[in-house]
Amino acid sequence: MERRQVVVIGAGPSGAIAAALLKRQGHDVLIIERQLFPRFSIGESLLSHCLDFVEEAGMFDAVEAAGFQVKNGAAFAWGERYTHFDFGDTFSNGKPTTFQVQRATFDKLLADQAELQGVEIRYQEEITAAHFDGPQPQLRARREDGSEYTIEADFVLDASGYGRVLPRLLDLEAPSNFPIRQAVFTHIEDRIDDKHFDREKILVSIHPTHRDIWFWLIPFSDGRCSLGVVASAEHFQDKPEDLEACLRAFIDETPSLSGLLQNAVWDTPARTINGYSANVKTLHGPGFALLGNAAEFLDPVFSSGVTIAMRSASMAASLLHRQLQGETVDWHTEFSVPLKRGVDTFRAYVEGWYEGTFQDVIFHSDSPPEIRRMISAILAGYAWDERNPFVSEAKRRLRVISEVCASAAQ
Ligand code: FAD
């Protein structure tokens, strides 16, 4: 039986940040990671706010030096309509730029940084069982050669992302209230020669006739980009089974995007992920807390996943530090409730996106600059900034403004 202070399951962004923050406070931290890094992961467009946590974990200089594509905002296209938001001009005055990253490189860089700070990472080992009913949490780990061992810890942080280790093992899964959607995506050499195309922004394009179908185009610094489509099941029925052909068929229906990509070289097999929205009954329990995607995942449309993952890591690390020093902490009021506030802000905008209200607002030609700055702050990730009326009253504000835009358009 191995004895450790904190065990983190998974070395993705939430695991690496949480582990480094705890190590920096002097705690013993072990990460168990199922895969060998670098490994592919989807989720390449970062928001400004996530760099606040990269900085807190002492990793900002390494990320900045890595040569990732700088991102200064988000652009949206729908037929002839185009609008963009600039992270340098937001209500929350956060970081003006962030990055568009190949996640294989980015996640390895964060994990290496955590290791450099003294975190132990065991790759190619998988957590297969967990027991929280004894005096100390116990985890069962399986090595690559099939041998197994038990680790006892004071506390377990589950940062296992789509692996959802503790939600599965402790029966914490809860249904998401979003319908099942599917994403099909790839990396291409984009060869975009349109001089108006802005490589420093994610481009989100909406299908011309189905407003709930959308595409992401995330340029990287090497002339390549991540390209994907998101749609619900019924839209896939008349599409080819082959994933690349399927993605191309959606793009062919969307002239603004097919025009941009007319010279692209498709050199990487496409992938798909289905039914990715997920939720849990609780974010914590005696001896554990859930971080990032191991807890709740909403939807990719606002690129909020890594930011929520890192925010949860930062909050959990600071609470756990206090707890390990002997303080009593209330994980419900100090972790779940405040974390969910920002997640619920994103939820309101994701719902607005698929209802069409968010689209009505952003494409409206006369939206007041102050309102655009408030929306821009959320797009930059500052969804916990309660001073922003579009955070504190997200649903109501979005509904009222979209009604104003709709009546002005008539
Ligand atoms: P992960 O990055 O998934 O890391 C979890 C790690 O845990 C993995 O390395 C895994 O191998 C390991 N693990 C799993 N099970 C075990 C086990 N049993 N034992 C040990 N280790 C284990 N987010 C953005 O911010 N921007 C985007 O543009 C964006 N686009 C997206 C597009 C799509 C289609 C989807 C579905 C999601 C997108 N996301 C995006 C979300 C993003 O992918 C996730 O939110 C983010 O990766 C979560 O990070 P994490 O640290 O929680 O988990």
C-alpha cells in the first residue's frame, strides 16, 4: 500500500494546474495518467481567463515561449453577416490576448511544467477502482503491464475529463439538460489566402439554413487549423458515414466557409465525439472533488471547457491547501456554489445560442458598444465577474436584448 497526500487522476489542464498549485504550497502530489503524453485532445481555442490560472501556476512564461498562435478575440459568420469581438476591449479588462493551441503540445507542456515544479506523474497507469468508505480514500491503479497496486491518500482530485472516473465508480453521473449533439473534426493545412481572414480569432460559422449547426475554424501558428462541425443527430442522417466526407458535406452546404477553405489540404483522418455534454449529482464528497470535464461539460460553442477546468482546479487547490493545514472548509459554499455561478453564465449563453437569441444579438447592426463589451468579457472567459450585468443576470439580459434586436429588425 502506497501512502500519498494528494492523488490527482489525469494530467490534462485541470490536473496539471491543480497539482502544480498544491505542490507550490508544499504538498505531496502524485498524478496518475492513463495515456502517454503527447496525446491528442480536442479543445484548442483558449479564453483569456484561463491564462490567469496558467500564470498562478507559474507556467505562463513557458506557454508564451512555446510559439502558439496568439488569439485576440472571436469572430462569427452567418452567410454575408460577420461580426467579431475583441478581448482587448471588454467590460472585465482581463488579458487582451490568449492562444490557439494544439492540445497535444499544450497539455504536455503544462504537465512537464508541473513535473519541473516537483509533481510526480505516472503515465500509462489507470485508476480502476476507488473506495471512500474507510478512514482514508483508497484508489486502485493498474500499470501498463497489467499489474495493480493500491494508493491511500488524504484527498483525491478527479481531473480525468471524459474518463469521468469518480462519477462512474461512485455513481455520481447525472443527465445533462442539453440534447445529444455530435462533433466531427480534423486538422488541415488551411492555405487560406483571403487577406481579410483574421488568424488571431476563432471563426464560428453558422450553417445557412439550420441555425443550430455550426462550425469552428481555429487557426494555428503553422498554417494549419482545427476544423469541426457540431450538429444534432437528425442532421447526420443524410450525410456520408466516412467522417471526412461527412465534414466536407456540411462545409459544402456553407459557402462562406467552403470558399475560405477551397485550397485546403486534408491530410489528417477526421474524428468524432458524440453526446459529450455531461453532469454530476455533486462536485465533491468526503475525500474527493471533481475538476473540469470530470464534473460537468456544457457545449463547445464558447470554448469555455479549458477555462472552467482551470478555474475549478485553482479553486479546489486553494481550498484543499487550507484543509490540509487543518482548517475546516465547506466544499459546498466555497467550491460548488461559486464555481457553478460562472458555469451557469455560460449555460445561459449556450442555451441562447441554440435558441438563436444570442445570434440575434451579436449580428444586430446597432448593438450598443457597452453591451458588446459586456458580451466580449464573457467570450473572453470572465463569466464569474458579477459586476458585469450580463453575468449577474445572464438569462434575463439576453432575453430582453434579443427582443429589442428582433423588434428593431422588423
Ligand atoms: P482532459 O483534458 O480530458 O484530461 C483528462 C485526462 O485524464 C486525460 O489525459 C485522460 O487520459 C486522463 N484519464 C482519463 N481516465 C483516466 C483514468 N482512469 N486513470 C488515469 N487517467 C485518466 N474547450 C476549450 O477550452 N476550447 C475549445 O475550443 C474546446 N473545443 C471543444 C470541442 C469539442 C467538440 C468538445 C467535445 C470539447 C471542447 N472543449 C473545448 C472542451 C475541452 O475539450 C475540455 O473541457 C478540456 O479538455 C477539459 O480538461 P480536463 O483537464 O478536465 O480533462
